Amino acid sequence: MVTPDSVDVVQRFMRAFQEQDRATAEALMAEGFVFTSPQDDHIDKQSWLERCFPTADHFDAPSETLQIVEVDGVVLHRYEYRVDGRRWRNTEALEVRDGQVTSAEVYFGGAVD
């Protein structure tokens, strides 16, 4: 069930990734968590923690939220980040149930500059 706290859960989950706070990230992820991106096709929680979670140091600085909104049970999070001095944008669609993220789909955007 989506609650008004869904956006807050996603913000805390993103912050845990950026700060590499694995305990908080794991607590915010449902056991059946599924992650999909152009590079990862429906990987599970453990695979995401091993493959994706440690990559926060790839970014020059924490990402900046441009928009975050819950629509029809999905939190849409559009953000900007920097890699090697260039700005990029992505959008994620995350589902939250009972205070935990059940799925995340990442859509890669292009360079901004």
C-alpha cells in the first residue's frame, strides 16, 4: 500500500546509497526487492547490494533531486549528478509498500552539458 510517506522512504533510500549506509539501505529494501536498469535486468536485493550499492564513489558529488513525486503508487525521482565534471540526468520509478522499496527501475538520461 502506498502511503504519504513513500516519497520520504525513497529520499532516505537515496541518501543511504549516497552515504554508503548499507544498514539503512537494507532496512529500507523489501526482501523481494527487484532492480532494473539498462545494465541490470531484474536483479534481486542481494545482487543490487553487491553490484550497484558500492558504486556511489563513481559520482563526483551526491545527486541533486530535480523532481520527486508519487503518481499512482509509484515514486518518480528525477535527479542530476556529475561524473568526471559532466552533468547527467536520470529518472527512477520506485514502488514502496509498507515503508520499504519493493522495486526500482532506472531510466538513464543524457549529458546535460
